[in-house]
Amino acid sequence: MQICDLPLEEYEKKIVEFHGSMAPGLIIGGFMVDLIVKNLPKDRFYDVICESMKCLPDAIQLLTPCSIGNGWLKIVKIGRFAMTFFDKETGDGLRAYLDTEKIKKYPAVNEWFFKLTPKHEQDADKLFETIRAAGAEIISLQKVKVDTSITRKKKGSKIAVCAKCNESYPGTESGNLCKVCSGAVIYYT
Amino acid sequence: MQICDLPLEEYEKKIVEFHGSMAPGLIIGGFMVDLIVKNLPKDRFYDVICESMKCLPDAIQLLTPCSIGNGWLKIVKIGRFAMTFFDKETGDGLRAYLDTEKIKKYPAVNEWFFKLTPKHEQDADKLFETIRAAGAEIISLQKVKVDTSITRKKKGSKIAVCAKCNESYPGTESGNLCKVCSGAVIYYT
């Protein structure tokens, strides 16, 4: 079994190395990326929007050139188990999502996904086997048109130096203080 | 020269593989991670908050066990070139930031960072050489106490199925619709 031209075992090794553990969501995420890539024209570049913070971003980062730091992967916090690959010029995209009808055919996956069984009562081996056997059978695809205005990079933004902390921050913001010194964001003291 | 026990050349190879190109910000980010790790007690686990979406998250993902998908790396959109490693139990943390005073000693880095020279007029080789030579000399450290309430995982949240799209979404949200079907987030049609 291959995931984006990678033997499944190789992909699973990469999961443990990068993500720290064998996460069921990352294997399903791999099947999602693979299914989308197979259904997209080969001669274009795509950006990706991920609808969840959990697991899926790592599947995308492991299997595509898109990462958080290079900006080709963006996360829109919706909390659905879904991702969209799209052409950033035209907005034409393909969205993959976990199909809650299809997943019913695989009780072990359904129970894990909907947290119907406490974690310590789950049979991990059976869960992974079922996920591998299900493959892309629990995923559906949808053609979408992405609003590229919300994902486009703002070009030419200047860099300012905060009058209080003396650190750099995006000069497009109003005032002469960064978000921490203006009190807009507080995460530490 | 070593970055987190990795020869600099090895780290630079990983940058190209994961990030798609040799980004100056990722090399500086590597020196930041290295400096923080050297100054933290060895026997604890740390979560990371990154203050920028650009480049830095990939340095953290390449050099630490923390990734976006496993939740140990979080991004707080402040836009400062900075990151904080912290103990998620106590909130004790160490923050590294690009020091806008120290960077002045390295004009090639200063010009690139503040976009003082148009990209096509920059001497990339000189920039990379200067960044390597500067190493951690352009970074400062700050002890901080992180507000762990904003980074703590919400445990036991149930998963709901949206009444409209039939997809799963966090059941902690009000109403019986996901953020897309309720109109709270619109990124595609």
C-alpha cells in the first residue's frame, strides 16, 4: 500500500519521527492527502487549508511541500476533519473530509473517532489494522472554490520596531506598539 | 558548528527538504532553538509558543519534538521574531527574540531583516555567510512566566455531527451547526 508514492510502512515511520507517536488521525490524514493528490491535475502547484489543528497538519507537512513556516499550509480553525488543496491563482480546489456515514462501516474507527470507548479500553492494534484496511473508503471528496483573498500573502508590508519592547513587528498595524506591548495579546508576564 | 547536536550543514539540508528552500529566517530560528535548549534544564519537557507564522515554526518542528499537529507547538499571531519554550505545568519559560540592537552589528542581516534592500539587489551568499558567522550573537533571552490557561488542552470535549453538512465538529460549540454551516467561517463556496 502506497501513500503519495511512499510505502505505508515508511510513512508510518515518518509519523513517529515527526509527530512523536503513531497517531490514528495521521494515518487517515495520509490517505486524505493521497486521495486528493491522485485527483488533482499534476502540472499545477497547490496551497493547502487544513480545517483542524489536530494531527492533519502533520500529515500535510510530511507528504507535501506545504508547511506552516513556508505559508503554503494554512490552518482555519473550524474543527472539522478536513483539508482543501487549491490553486491560489484561480481558487479551484478539492476538499477531502472524513465521511461520518462511510465511517459507520468500520466500527473500530467510528468508536475511536467519536470517543465512544474510553482510550484505555480501546484495542490499538485493531484500530490501526482497521484504519489501514479502510484506507480512503471513509473519505469523501468535494470540489470547492476557495476565496483566495483570505489566503493571499500581503506583499510589501514594512517592518516596524515597537516603541516599548524595541522588537520588530508588522508595520501594517496601527499605533507604534506591538500586540504584546499594546495589550492586545497577553500570553506571558 | 552545531545546531541542537546537528551539524549546521545537516540542519541546512533538512531546511531545504522540509521548507522547500534555504530561508535565512530558518537558520536564525535554528540558532534560537539551540540557544534556548542550551539554557533550559535537561530533565523536563517543554511546549513551545511561536510568535510568528513565518519561517520560525519550521525551525521548531525540525529541531524539537513539537509540531503543529501534536499540539506541543502553538502559534500566537504577534508577528515578532520570537519563540518561548515553557514548562506546561509551572508556566516557567525562556523566550528568545531577535535583538534589533545586536543585529545592527551585522549590516547584511539588518538590511535583509528590515527589507532595506530590494530582494533582487541582495547578495544571498553574503547574507547566509553573515547569518552563520553571527550565530546566536543577534539573539537575546528573557525569562518569562507563561499563562498556561491559554495553552492548556481542553479535555473530554465531545464530538458532534453538524445538522447541515453531516461532518464532525467540536461539540463544545453552541448550536448544532459547524462553523462553516453557521456562517462563522467562510473560506470556500
